[in-house]
Amino acid sequence: MKHVLVSIILLGSLTAFSQEVKKNLKIEKQKIEQRKIAFITQKLELTTEEAQDFWPIYNEMHKKIKENRSSMKKLYAPIKEGETDLDDAAYRTIIQDSRENEVKSLEIKNEYGDKIAEIIGYKRTFELKIAEKEFKKKLMERMKNSQPGKKGELGKPHQRNLIEKN
């Protein structure tokens, strides 16, 4: 009986800890997204009016790209789960579907790239791509430097800023 009680307490505390970690990750993702918005807005020097028109279109584009990426992940699920005994026909299907998803992502980017260019012009649309890469690079560097045991350790994920403010 004593062991059952201890097991229940441990299980409850693990569940609570798991929920706390998920909550912290969600908050961290929101912070990163806010910093990305600020970073891109600053880099492109968006006016208030431009930002009001730009961000809904940009977010819609990324939502569609994310949905497309999710369908790509489903293609690779059997391989990721360790199924390596698929026949050539299955691999062929996976490759073809993967290519189709890549084409679809490019089509989404083309469609929304033109919509974005109508708002901010083609020069800043080009600069947007550069700003996205720069943000991603800074984020990756910051995350790399914050890993435990690395020089420049910043502490727990929920205690650090992942992107330095410029």
C-alpha cells in the first residue's frame, strides 16, 4: 500500500512537471515570435500602416507553410519510426510526395511574396528574406551558447532571452 501511494505521488508530480515544461515552452515560443516581429519590423523599417497590412499576410503565409510541412512530416513517419523494410515503391512514393510538398511550399511563397511586395515593395520583400535568415542565425547561435556545459551558459530555457535586443 505504501508503494502504491508513493507511486501515485511520483506520477502526479511528473505530470505536473510535464505540464509546467509545456507551458514554459509555449511561453518561450511566444517570446521568440514577438522578438521576430520586432526584429523584422525594425529591419524593414515598417510604418504602422504597413505593419498592419503586412503581418496578417505574412502570418497567413507561414501558417500555410507550416501546414504543408506537417504533411511532409507524415510522409517520413514510417521511416522515423524505424520501418526500414519498405519496398522501393514505398520509397518512390515518399520521394515523389516530398517533391510535391516542396513545390507547394514554393507556390505558397510565390503567391504571398507578391502580396507582400504590393504592400512593402520588392526591395523590402527581398530584404525580408535576409532579415529572416539573420534572425534565425542569431536565434540558433543564442540557443547553441545557452546549452548546458557550453561557454556562455544562460541558465534554464524559461530564464533566458533567446535573442538579444538590438
